[in-house]
Amino acid sequence: CIAYDFLKGNDYNFAGVEATVRAKIQDIAAEMYYDLVSSSPWSGLHLMWQVGFGEQINYGVKFASALGMCAIVLNTETTSDTDKQPQTWIDYAMQKTDLQFNDWLVNEQGMWAEGPHYLTFTASSFLPFALSHNNFVNGQSEDYGGEFLPPLTQNANFQAITEWGIKIRQPNGARPNFDDSFLNPFFFNGMLAPIYTNDVLAWDFVDSSEPYFVGATSDNINVEMICTFDDTAFPGTTPPDFPPTQIMPDAGQAVFRSDWGEDAVYMCALAENGQAREGGHTHEHPDNGSFIIYALGELLAMDSGYISWDKRDSVRYAKNHSMILVDGEGPPAATLTTAEGTDAIISANYDTDGLDYAQILTNYQDTDFSRMFTFINDSYFTITDMISSSSTHDYSFLLHGNGGGSTGNSFSLGTNGSVYSVNDVDLNFFINSVHPIILDNYDDYHDDGTYDVPATHTVTIAQVNAQYGLFTSFLIPTLATTEDITYTPISTDSTCGGMIEMGSEQAIHMGNGSNSLQTVNFFGTSLGYDSMVLHVARTDDIPRNIQLTYGQTFNYGSTPLIYSDVDNIIALNIGATSADGYVDEACTIEFFTGNEPSAVTGGTLIGFSQGVSTISFDYSSNFTIDVVWSLDYAVNPDPTQNNYDLSIFPNPFNQTNEISFTLAVPQNVKIEVFNLKGQKVTVLTNEDYGIGSHSVIWDGKNQSGKKVANGTYLYKIYFDKGDTILRKVNILK
């Protein structure tokens, strides 16, 4: 059909057989339509099409696209046979592709449920149809069998596919090869650059290790690409303007990326759920929490891929992915028609200047998993695995690295992990647990780009026997010429982790299986924390990055650096003149900043007192604090100015509360009341007071005279010749 269309469009001389050619195309299209659609549902191919969910998979899209293209090319043909009518075909094509791109294979985040390879494979059919149809109807919506539909190019999910592919792309331009995907699946975004007037799509097409890609297994669209891509108007010089790190819960990927360059540090962690998993049908892999690492120009941690349909049993099970097995098993693998498996959900996540984070929750083999990924300073990763079951199991942490086996790359197993070396780029892996680890390795299969021929690589396996499991690990890509990394494991009955030192960088990563305050020695500095996960990195005396996951308190040496009034997820990056970070819960946090901030965005500065900045936040807040952070606070040298004998009584209270203070010198005193969101409730006093003792009463009412709700409030007390002091007070009625 397409070949005829090209020839017809270029005034080819058919020498009197054109009618025969058109009739043959019409007969073939009608026969396919009858076999799969209009015949009895219990007949041959129609039955197989239904049982195999044919309309809901890639072949359904290819069939609908082919029928639609035939309808466009033969749009002038008339016949009384419904199966042969172009209108019948285009009605079917538009109705089915509407379902395929909205309900079955694609969602609002643009994911293709069968994985990146089958997106490209299917696009070799649906892109020519979509562009041709858009041209044919001049971009207008029309009625198709009672449904008023726009052309596919105007479908929001269709458009989202182009952006999804860029968001998940590896630094070499290929998509990660999860599910049934061959190594390095690229995409045809260049075809769509003109219609969307988007040079970023052209950039994706040309700025890769395989520019101007037009292949897709046995198909290719080189002629169509020549007809559509205009590299003069769209030279591909515009990289994306959205953040390199992309967390996409509905698509099922958490992508951590340092930048858009070819030497970027990159990880894609998988958490497919709902449509993203179930829509994959037989091409879905049970890869809950698995990940791919591509860094410094090399693939370092791999997905085992596809090999071929006949050889896919070598690579499609949970054991073929970098995840945790329970007694050697993971989620069930797909059948010939259904995805099977279990959902994995991206829950808490954030993206800050120095810390990016995503938590993946899943369950299989009657075991709950919380896998927490952190990307530190755009250079390395940590993973914390919390595992819980009703009985004792062997838990096996698997790392499928690109070394050993037939890869031609080196692998070495160490005391605390392993190293994979690929063309002078190393992946340094360190792991610890609260339980004794059996560390070993074995070879497994993967797709190395040679069709139908399995390749092998070496898997690192770390196994413990427990009911409640806890793993903490570092994954550090480095150039082989980089200074060696020193790793020190740390373990107690309920905590485990380790410290690394590489050059001037010192970092500690800890997992905490208890709810109590823990202390740990960090290269001579005592750290106190009550969080499930702690990560601290520094290059000098002040910590540069602090991660608290599900905790309230962090003490750095003798300094109470962070205190949240609720259990929280907190990220903090401290720079020379400002700090940025993230808080997950609505809260009030006391940061010991040493100096008073000049500005706060993303939160409300309630006050600064004795080195502590008290800031209130809403849910899921990214913030910036403009301050020269210091671990010291210059105390007023005149003790007469800050000895106030301050008393808040009773606390908590239900009727009235008395704030008592003593002044050594006359001065103005202002007392304001705030709620924990940083909103001012009332002003209790703003007057001049003399030497001696004084008291101010709060009756629990706001500025309008109405009683406030139960809860915690903050007094902000200004002594104009001394300090500003913050105190908490609780109302219980």
C-alpha cells in the first residue's frame, strides 16, 4: 500500500495495471479485516485475535495503522461490500488506535507498556499512518463510526510518547532496554520534529551514538524519514529544557541523570504498575525495583534484554534482573497472553541540587519491599532495601553488571562487594546488611545486540537469611584512573551501612531498622539520627549533603543541626551562600544555620534565635535558604541583655497561658503567635517595658477574638536590645 502510494505520488507509469494493483490492495485489506474483525468471533484467526488480546498489543496497532493507511490511499474506491469499504477501515483504525493510545498501551506520561523496543517496532507502522492521516484531514477532527476523534498527532498521549522517550533515554541516545527490548532501542523522533515544531525531537534523533536511526527489527522507515525530517529547519541543536532527573510514577520509571551530555551519570529504576505493567502482556518482565546504570560513556549495570522471541526464556524472569529474590524467586513471569507479576509503586520522591530520591514499594512471594534510591551530587548512588515477611527466607540482592562472562569486560569480587570495569570506567559496588552476608557471583545470560545469540555476564549476589531484611549499598561509577575508594562497613544489631572516602569526598550511608536515636562515628564526628535512612557527604567541616528518610532528628557533633516536629523525609544541600532541599510533610523545622537567613523560598521563616532558624513548610516543598551556614553562633557578650528568666506556664494549657520575663534594661518587647504553617495568629504585645519582671497572657484566641484549634503554636518573642526567642506552646481543650 505504501509502496503504491509512493509510486503514485511520483507519477509512476503503471502501464495499464494500476486498477489491478488497487484491487489487489483492496482485496488484501478486506480479507484481513474479515479474518480478524467481521467474521464470527469463534472462527479461526478472529478467535486467536481475541484470546491473545490482539487488538491491545503491538500487532493490533500495526493492523489498525495498515488498514488506516489503505483507507487513505484508496479513499476514492466504492463498493457495496462493507469489508472492502475504505470508510469501514478508517472507522476501525481511528476507534482502535484511540483505545490503544489511551486505554491499553499508553498513558498520560507517554509510556509504551510493552517496552521501548516494541514502541519503535510498532512506530514503524503507526507514524506513517498518523502523519499521512493528519495531512489527509488537514488536522481536523471527524466522525468515525459515531465517534468524533482528532487525528492521532493531536492525541495527548501520542504526543507524550515523544517526551517520555527523551526523559528515559540513556546518555548514548538509546532507550533503556527493559521488558522485551533488544539492546539500545532508539526512536524516530526526527519524523515528528516538523509537525510539532520542536527541535528537541530533532536533537534526540541526531545527538546519539546512532544518529538518523531508521531501523526496527526487520522493518525500517528510511523513505518515510526522508520525506518528513527536515534537518535544515530542525538541526537538532536544542537539548531538553526540563530537569535531567525525571520521576514518573505512572510510567513506572525513576530516572536519575546528572545532565544531558554523553558522559552523564544515569540510572533508570523500574516500578511499573497498572496499565504500564498489565498492558505489556506477554512482553512484560517481572523487574520490580530493578535498575540500569549508564555512566561516563559506558553501560555498567544492565537489563538482560530480549535476545529473540525464541531465546527470551533465558532473560525474562526475575532472576535475570537487578532485584531481590525470595528463596530464589521473584514475581511470576508473563504468560503468552498476560503480564502476570505484581505492581511496583514509586511513592516518596524528590529532586534537589545535590540529592535526588525515589522510593519503590512492592510485594511478591508474600514479602514486602521498600527499595530507596538516592543520587548524590550527580555522581553516585545509594540503595536502601527494607524487607519484611511473616517468616524467615533467603533474601538475595542481585547486581547484573556489564563485566565477566563473554562481555570482554573485567569483574572482580571483593570482601564487601565487587567491581565491574568497562573500557576504563568502573562500577564500584559495596553492600552491607544487619545479617551475615554470603557474597558470591555467577554468570547469567543477556542480549548484547547479536540477534538470537545469548551473551553472558557476571552477577554479584549478596544473600542473607532473615525474616526482616536490611541491605545498604553504594554504586559508584568512576574512571579507572580516579583515586581509589576506601569503604568501611558499619553494623550493629539494628543498623548497617558504611563510609566511603574518595579524594576529598567523605560520605556515610546508614539504614536504621529501629525507631530509636542512633549514634555513629563519621570520620571523627559523632552523628546522631533517628531516621530510617541517613546519608551525609562532606568535603570540609560542614556537611554538604544530608538525607533523612522517615525521621526527625539529626545532630552533627555537638550541634543539633536538624529537628522536625513530625516524622519526615528531608533533604538538605549546604552551599557557600545558600542551601536548598526538600521536606515531604507539612511541618516546622529547626535548622541550626549559625547565621540568620536573608531570605527563604518554599517555606516561611518564623524566626531566628541563638543560631537556630525556625521555618515552616507545606507538604512536598522544595526550598532555598539564603544564608552563610555556620556551625557556630556568636553569643551576645553582655549577659544582662539575654538573661530573661523566660517562663511559659502552664504548657500545655486549655484556658490561658502566661509568658513571664525579666528585663535588666528598659526595652521594647513584641510577642507574636504563629501556627505551624507559619501563619500569624495574633500579636500579644508590642510595648515598651521597664526594668524588672513582667508577664503577658494569651487566652488562646486569634486576632479576631475566636478560639483557635487544639495543637502546637509558636511564640516569637522580640527583645529589641537582645535576642529573638522562639518557644512552643500546646493547647489542649
